[in-house]
Amino acid sequence: MAVDPAVLKATVDVLLNEDTRNNIIMIIVIVVTVVFFLLAICAYILLNPLESLKVYFSNEDQVLVEEIKSKYPNNIIMGNITKNGIFCFPLENTESTVITADYGMYDPWNSGVLTKHTGIDLSGVHRDKVLAVYDGIIVFAGSQNSYGNCIEIKHEIDGIEIYTFYAHLSSINVSIEQEVKQGQVIGIEGGDPFIDPNPGNSTGHHLHFEVRTSKDYGNDVDPKEYIYKD
Ligand SMILES: [Zn+2]
């Protein structure tokens, strides 16, 4: 293909202009720098396990608690909790107890308005013994608005802090700052609005059980992932 001499001359003239040359060099430097950083980011992602990256994008407490979950895995069937979690079952009677309200979004009044259930409701023997699911220290023992009589325990597992919460109790057997052992009786199940004292917002007897990544309401995770049933 023949090159038009006029076009060739114009191109040479442009390249000989110093300002134009400097601009071209500047653009090349910028492009090379951007490509270098993109390659460096790709290399970082490939060389680092995804687990470590997760820390940057999610709640740190949540990630730590996920560690416990992966170390003590569980198999769950609604209403039939199976085995191998780190926490023992929070009620003494494991035979007839079933999950009557699962963790997650639900419509408690069939009103079309979804709300989050921050724990699971376990229902079996009325006034069953409520057990500490793991060694820990009582951080709350008293009454809360919709939960009635309730208890919260702080645990430390493999250096990771995790909290469990037990609500709608007909009686409380522990006090704040008391140390408890796994399987120890901490209270008595309740929540029957006609028979039990201080049932809170409950339509029938059951234990509302939560697992939290930190002490306050709203830091819940699915408790089914952590408990086992003999
Ligand atoms: Zn509940």
C-alpha cells in the first residue's frame, strides 16, 4: 500500500514537535502504570485465599463465628436437629422437642409483613430444664420487653467470643457474672401466656434460642448451625 507523501510528512512533523512527543510519552507511562496495578491486584487475589479477603468485605465478628461453624459442622433438618455442632441442645428433653419457628424472615401474624426471627423457637416439654449450651459467663439475667425472663451467656471458643440468648423462661436459676458449664441448668422453659410468669411476647410455651456474634440484639446468626442433638 502506497503512503501519501503529504500524510507521511504531516506525521513526521507531528512527531518532531516536542510537546506532542512529551504528551505521547506521558500517555504511555499512564497506561503502563494502570496495567501494572491491575496485574498486581489480580496476582494478590490469586495468591491469597478467599477467606482472608472476606474479612475486608464483611463484618469481622461474623467471619470469626463462621470459623467456629466450619470447624464444628452440623447437619440440619427443620424440626429434627441432627449432630456434631459445638453447642449441646439448650433443652433437657431432646426427643419430643421440635423447631416451631425457624431462624430468618417470616410472617408471624400472616399479615403480609415479613419480619426477622432472630433465633429459633424450640417447643417440647412444658417447663423443661434450659441448659447452657457451652461453658461461659452470664452477661444478662433478667427481663426484657418482648422476651420476658431471659438469659445471655458469653462464651469463648478457640479464642473467639460468641453469645447465646435464652428467652421466655418461667424462672431464672443464674445471676450476672456467674460462671456456667456446658449442660448446666440455667432456668426453666415457659412462655405460656395463661400459666407462666412474665412470658413476654409469646403465644405458647417455648424456648426462644439465639446465637449472637456480639452481646446486643441484632448480631444474630442461624443457631441451627451450632447446636447438636444426641
Ligand atoms: Zn422466637
